[in-house]
Amino acid sequence: VGQNINEMKIILTIIILIGINSNAQELTCADFKEGRFYIPETETESENTTEIENEDNDAEIEKYIVIRKGDTQTEWANGIGNGKPDYEIIEWIDDCTYRLTYDDSKYELDAKKKWVNDNNGIVVSKTKIVDNCLMYDAILTTNDGQKISQNGIICRE
């Protein structure tokens, strides 16, 4: 009888562990539509500078803080309250793809931000999700058909 009870305990423990593991949440694209996020500085990002990137980028930026709500995004370099944020409009194409433009109703755009908007914004699409981070491709297609792309990462806080 004692051996049967021990076997039952082991089986029950295995069933509980399987249940807990199957309920562990895997993040999806929908988990990156609203909330607070950060864009960490990585070696590939600092080496691959393109015209898409904000002209204020410099070696002192450790990470960007991003807050998304509905169809808006607010972005701060090195944390909320450090400098002026960028205000952006998100046009969701599907759960994993969106077009990003700068919101000229919130602040005056510099020449690069105006250029991005004049060229229909940046289309961002998921490449994969690892842990709490979404890897993406950001592509700006100029009015004359030239494609400028950049790979990046955004993570849930």
C-alpha cells in the first residue's frame, strides 16, 4: 500500500508539472501592441546606422523606453523624463506588422522625421519572439522605390 501511495504521489506531481508547463505563457505579437517596452542598445544596432535612425542617437544612449497605447507610441532616449520624447503614430497592418510615422500634431518634426513621413513611414514586421523580446525588420521604402532596412529588438519590461 505504501508503494502505491508513493507511485500515486509521483504521478500526481508529474501531472501538476505538465499542467504548469503547458500554462506557461508564450508571448505573441499581440503582447507587443500595448504597454511599456524598452529597446536595448546592441552591438549590431550601434554598428548598423541608417537613415531610418533618429539623428539624436549617440554612444551615450543605453536604451529607449517605449510606451504604446492604441495607435500611438511615445519614445524616450535613456528613460522617461530625459529630454524630449518622440511621438509616433502606429497604423496596424496585422498583429505582427505596423507602419510607424511621426506625429506632427504633437511637436515640430526635424528634417529626418519629415523625410520619413514624406516617404510613407517605416514598416515594422516581426522576425521572431525570444523570451520577452520581439526581433523585427524595419523597412522604409522611399518614394523612388529605394528600400532602407534595419533589424532591431523591442522587449517587454
